[in-house]
Amino acid sequence: MTWSEMRPLLSDACSQTFDMVLWSTLIAVVVGLPLGLLLVLTDRGGLLQNVVANKVIGQIVNVGRSLPFIILMVALMSFTRWVTGTTIGTAAAVVPLAIGGIPFFARLVETAVREVDGGLVEAVQSMGGNTWTIVRKVLVPESLPSLIASTTTTVIALIGYSAMAGTVGGGGLGDLAVRYGYQRFETELMWITVGILAVVISLIQFAGDFAARALHHRGGRSGPAPKLRLLKAKETEEPDTAEVTKAA
């Protein structure tokens, strides 16, 4: 197979993989972020402590993570057909990819949020901040570099999942490597596909690491702010106390 014959095949396969990973990542982040936050908030000692809810959410996430992706795809075929009207193609592959990515990302979010200094949460609480304020002003901003790293890891995992989805009619680079590279003995095309996946994953990892480091070094973590406000408040209160003592 000549390069002129391979080029349109590679172009279409890359486009399909990009669509699958993009939409599944968006769904995984939108659903997985609040799910991961709930795992932290409802845990023992959390702001919304609810042991039963925490156990239920945790078990759902554990079951989702424990299933190999290829089995998850087969198990979700009826649901995928109900959502998209088909079980093959790029749109159909997004459904199991997203459902497989949600629990994966949720656990990463939980780990990232647990790293936030509890003193910052207490500081905002002492200033009258409610749970939503703490989540919006402390937990998410403080864990943002880690969340970006978690998103990068999720994207890379979904690229691997998308290659498996291609083997069962999902399209993309995985489908191209199997149908042409393996079944038609186009070894050169198969290795080109492997090379494209390796380059793409390396670029995504580099971009994610760069963004996480940039946020960390440029003050992406807003940790000192609540403490500084409290210290300033104490400093303004102490002179007043001294004046009252002198007056007495």
C-alpha cells in the first residue's frame, strides 16, 4: 500500500479517534468532577458527611473501575443502542468510553482534592463560608494543577480505550490497525498507526505536565489567601484590644 493510499485512511482514522476521545473526555470530566467531590465531601469528617451515600457512590465507582473495558463495551451494547440507535461507529463508541472514563476520573479527582490543606477549609469556614463557597474558592482552585494532571491521565487512558473500541466496530486508529495492518498484512500501516498513537500520547502528556506546572508556579494554588486574610483580621483586632486595655 502506497502513502497516497494510506494518507486518507489515516486522516479519517485520526479524526474518528479525536471525536471519540474529545466527547468522552468532556462527559467524563463533567460527571466525574462532582462525583469525585462528593466522595470527599460525604466521607467521615467531610463537609456533607453521609456514610451511606459515600459507600453507595464508592461502590458504584469501584464497580465501574473494576470492569475491563472490552467487557464494559459488550455489557453496555443494549444501552448504547438505546442512546445512539446503533452499536457500531464513532458515536456508539463514545457511550462506553464516557461511562468507563467517569469512575476513572472520579477517583483521580478524589485523590487530588484530598491533598488540599484542611487548614484552608477551616479558615474559610471560620469566615462564614458555606460548602459551595469552600468547593468553589478552596477545593477546586487548590487542587487545579492536580486536576489538570488527572485530566491528562484520563485522556491518555481513553485513547487506549478508543483503540480497543476500534476492534469491535468503533472506528478510529485501532480499527485501522486491525483491519488493514493485521488482517490484510499491511505491517507498515500498522506501525505507522502505532507511531501516531505514541506521538499523540507524548504530546498530550507534555502539554498536561506543562499546564500543571505553569498553574502551580504562577499561583494556581490560592492556598495562602484565606490564611493571610485571617492574619490581617487578627492584626487589626489586636491593636483594638491593646487600646481597650490601656483605656481601662
